[in-house]
Amino acid sequence: MTIRPLDLLDLPIIARYRNDVLTLDSARALTRGHPLGAMGLLAYINPSRHLYAAIDNDRESALLGGVIHTYGDTFAKLLYLAPSYNLSDPQLPALIEHLSMQAGAWKAFHVIAEVDETSDVFPALRMAGFSVYAWQRLWDVSLLEKTGTDHGEGWRRVQSVDMPAVQSLHYQIVPPLLHPVEPAPGRVVGFVHRGIKCYANITAGMYGIVLTPLIHPEEHDVSAKISTLLQSLPDRRGRRVYLNVRSYQTWLEPVLADLGAQASNRQAVMVKHLTRLIKDGKTARVVPTNVGVQPSRISRMDLDE
């Protein structure tokens, strides 16, 4: 088996598989479209991202896969696998492992994959070292009625001065075991509500907008806050809007259902650890090899004194 980087000579295979792709980065798929479409291929020239694709075509049916990483992030994401009808191929775990090695070369600590809980790719991901650490559901909130009364005035763009409060909110909501995989927000991106008990990260592209909320369970009038958040989005240009709700905030799902939002299938968020986190590490004192240490001696006279 030979796995190599994708190149221009593989364009016929890309064209053949463009409708048979399993996407593993939901936000990117909803905002930027098909990973093997024209916009997806243009992303390879974006200097702000690491983007790598590989192919195994030693057999009649080739296997394709992609991984993506943003500069400064501690994690990378599996982008896609193809063809989607051949997810039981025994060579697929090796391709996934190859993509994960590339993420390690980018100094990523983890690789994340988002997959429907009924997908046939679970065995291959598990064989490649992935395990489930959370669940998520994407809610289409594009057609929600404007039920709020403040018309978005409670929400504003995040500023650098807000980041300590946003990070504190993150640590209050996200379980401690997930902190290594889901680090606190470090970029000044998204929206906060006055009082900073509500925060929404934003990912936007040509085809859609994905909001990932952090809302404190003690907040009141959450449905109104969600509705007015949509009114705060500038220049939507008819793009669809989605809310990504992770398993540690499932209490938001009944709120969204009452508002009339449409839920997608539940997805497993899987992670492969490329490094091991060591907490509270301490340096050990080592005696230089060229220094001799005499053992201490206590005489009977010392003891008597």
C-alpha cells in the first residue's frame, strides 16, 4: 500500500468522487460547501491554513482523505473521506493514520472528526485511535421569527477586553476533562451579550453561518436572547444560519425546538490524541556525572548530644 499526497494528476479521481464524500468537519461543510468542489479546492492556496489531502490508489477503488489545521490552534480536523460507499475498506484506517501524522507535523496535539452516530466509518476511526468525547447537533435557525424585544441591542462584537470573561465562561460550562481538546477561546471573534453570561463564536463562509454558543445555565429569557442574536448578525445576504449545540449544553435543545428550529442528526465528536498532557510537572534534580556525593554519617556522639 502506497499513500501519497494528492496532486493535479488525480483530478479525474476527484471528479469521480465529488458526489461520494463523507464530510467530517460540519461547520466547514455548511459554510464553505463541498470539500471537493471548486471552493474547497481553492482553499489549498489559503496561506492562513494548513490543508493536506492524500490518496491511496493501489487498488481499483482509490481512497481519498483530507485534514485541515489553522495556525495557532492546538487541534486539527479530519476534513473528508471518499468514497463514502467504501468506508469498510481495510486500508481506510491506514489512510486516517497517515492524515493524523501530517497533523502532528503541524504541531497539533489532537485530531478531531465529526460523524453521524449511525455512520459506517466508526470502525475505521476507532482502529485509527479515535474515541468519542462529546456529541453535537446542528440546528437550522435561519427561519426563526424575531421574538426578542431588544432587536439585538444586547449583543455586540467581542472585544479584546472581553476575553478574560469569555474564557471564564468557557471554563464554567465546558467540563474540565474536555479542556485539553476544547481550549478556551483565544481569538477576538464572535458576539457577547451584556453581562457576558452569553457568548457565541462565529464561523462564516459563502454558503452559511455557524454559531457555537456558550450560555450560562442561570441565564433567563434564553429563547429571546437566541432570537435577538440572529438579528445581530450583519450582512447575512440570505445565508442559512446554524447553531451548534454540544452535549454539555443539551438543555438548549428544548429551547430551540420550541422556537421552531430544525435539528440535524446527532453527531459523535471524536478525537485522536497525538500527545499526552502532563499536568503539574516538576523538574527533577539530577546530580552531574562528574560530581561525587558523599553519604552523610551520624556518629553515636552526635546522637547522644
